[in-house]
Amino acid sequence: MNIDGTPYRTILPAADGASVEVIDQTRLPFAFEMKRLATLDEAAVAIRTMIVRGAPLIGVTAAYGLALGLRRDASDAGIDHAVETLAATRPTAINLRWALDRVAAKLREVEVSERAAYAFAEAGRIAEEDVESCHAIGRHGAAILADLHEAKGRRLNVLTHCNAGWLATVDWGTALAPIYVAHEAGIPVHVYVDETRPRNQGAALTAFELNAHGVPHTVISDNAGGHLMQHGEIDVCIVGSDRTTASGDVCNKIGTYLKALAASDNRIPFYAALPFSTIDWTLTDGVAQIPIEERDGREVSHLTGRLADGGFATIEVVSPGSPVANPAFDVTPARLVTGIITERGVASADAEGLLALYPERRSAV
Ligand code: MRU
């Protein structure tokens, strides 16, 4: 996507051909800075500390991280060490494991001296495919928005949670891709952006993206969505996903489930948009089986922001000494999901719906 007319991707091979550059998302929305990742450890830290975040992007970063690790040690033990290090960074998004498995699958058949170059090229292919998948998700999702617009005959109000835009992928995004495609096609769309405490990906990242691309939007507190739905202010919800089961249960940023409940109560369509790399074909019960990342309580007890003088400050917002919990994701059961927008089309949120789009997986489930 473009920022001030310059096309960007969230991750790109650096000019030296031996490292990658990423957008430092911890600096947004107040500063747009690139950061170079040259080693396995730098890639692992970038994923863990959320310099990069969003399921598809951490998958691609892990793939490049594996390649960077192999530059130092391309032995079988080196492959194992790099895969273990990267897989341990964040447990919920399946794209990370999927990307590592894909790069590692054939590595041992490659000459040791060629392994780093092979992995770097494979990471690049995963990145290119992610761009194509997300663009296709955008086209399929925009068709839903076009139909809704025709039915309503007025501007559409879409609610989204967290950031599932181009910053969370390599380009285009998942939940925001339909909005970008619809906006470019002239369909009037306005987005209600959940702030998404505790890390504020909505307020900081989704709002930054929509601002940069001229898409009308309003940031709301996480608790406002149900009220807006009751008053006819939301026509459709679209969210991304970090892992979706073969049975259509959608795991996404904490708070997504509550939005789906409110949408169901108000008969508002609720879609999840995701590429095939987000589907975990081995799982059938998202609530019971998906590991939910528990992050540092400081993300809840403290807030970082810009001061009026332009400086930055971190302040405490919770009563000192009170225990804090910080589960980072939740699971929306398939029964609350109207449809799953993928690069192959829109599936009903159940095994049959997903298998109709991915018939090659029939033997896997
Ligand atoms: O903790 P984050 O910021 O990595 O969580 C991101 C999300 O939950 C996104 O909605 C999800 O990864 C889908 S991204 C296209």
C-alpha cells in the first residue's frame, strides 16, 4: 500500500540481500520507521516484542528468520535450533508454525551450503503468495460489501477489531482488504475501529492505515460496539484471525468474541477474513484446543503514548498492587460466524464449507 505516494510492504529483503527490513510497528502511529533484521535472534525478538505482528506477517518474518539463522549455522542442528527459537516466540497464530514447516520441509534435501539461499527464496515466495491471497480476500469480501450497499442504498458502516490490515500481512490485509477494494471501487464505506486494548492495535494501526488511505473511519472504545449495533450503526463486522479450526471456530484478538455475541444478538452479519495459512486442519474445537497467548500484565497496567510536547511517556493506569491478567486472544465459536472470507471465496463457518473451498484437505480432517 502507499504512504504519501510511496509504495510499502511490511517486510522486504534489504539491499544487501542478506537481511530484511520491516516497518517498526511499535513506533506507529507517531513515527514511520524501518528496522533491519539481520540475525535469527533479531527476527525472534521482532516477533516477540511485536515490532512485527499480525498472523500472516509473523509467519513471513519467521520464514525469513529461519533463513537468517541458516546463514550462521545451516547444519541439521542449526535448522532445529532456528525452528524451535522462532516457534517459541508466539503460540497462537498458526501461520508462524505453518511458514516454518513449509520452509523446513525440504531443507534437509538441500546441500548445506545452499540452505540459507533456499530458505531466503522460499520466504520470498511465501510473502508473494500472501500478497496475492490477501488481494483475493479483498475482492471476495468487497463483493459482500457491494451487495450490502445495494441492499441498504446508503453508506455502509463496518466494524472491525484489532488490526487486520496491510500492516498485519505483507500487503492489503485480511479484514481490511475488502474495505480497501470496496473503497477503491467507489463503494461508500465507513469503518468503526475498536481501539483494541491493551495494545491498541485498532487505535494505533488500523486508524493509521485508514487515515493514510483516505477511508472514512471513527475510533471507538472497545465497549462501544454493542451499543452501536443496538442503534443500527453497524451493518457488518469483519475481523481477521490468528487461527481458525477445520470446524470454523475463529480465534482472533481478545474481545472479538464479545463483538460476535453482540452481532448475533442484533442479527448483524459477522465475517472472519483469513488466508489458507490461518486454517489449522488438525483442530475441531477452538475453545478447547487453541493455545491462547498470555502476555505481560504491564500491557494492561501501563499505557504508552505521546505527550502534548511531542515526547513519549509510559504511565500506570491500574491500582498499584492489583493482580493483572492479559490473555491476548479469544475464540469465536463457528455458530456466531456468518462466513469465512478466504482467497478462494466465502465459506460457511463449518467443516463442509471450508472443505468445499479446500477439497484437497478432505484427507487431512
Ligand atoms: O497480537 P497481534 O497484534 O499479533 O494480533 C493480531 C490479530 O489478532 C489480527 O486480527 C490477526 O492476526 C489477523 S491479521 C491479518
